[in-house]
Amino acid sequence: MDIKKHIIITGNSTVSWKDAIVKAISEASKTIDYLSEVKILEQRALIDGDRISQYFVDLDLSFVIDVNRKDS
């Protein structure tokens, strides 16, 4: 049986919501092992004049806890 932990993170991009998601997962994977699922909780953006200037996404990331891990 896998035990999973969830964390909520916010990603951002000047390109798109998809880019914000990809960047956030990429950065999280540098410090969190065993990422397994992502759920998009919310998308929002900043508007500058008549254009979107910044895209934001709140993500619920899940990762599997390694029950066999030895503390260093």
C-alpha cells in the first residue's frame, strides 16, 4: 500500500497556464522525490492593459512516502 502526502504549490509564467504548471512541477521535482499526481486547484492571471501579463496556477501535488527510507 502506498502512503501519499499532498502539498499545495503555486506556479507562475508570463507565457501560459500550461507553462506555469510545467515549470512548477519541474521545480518541485528537484527537491521532492516520488511525485505521482497533480490536481489543478485554481487558475488566475494578472491583466496589464488589454493583455494577460502573468499566469498563476495553484496545484495540489501528491508524492509517495518511501516507508523504507533510512535517515542519514
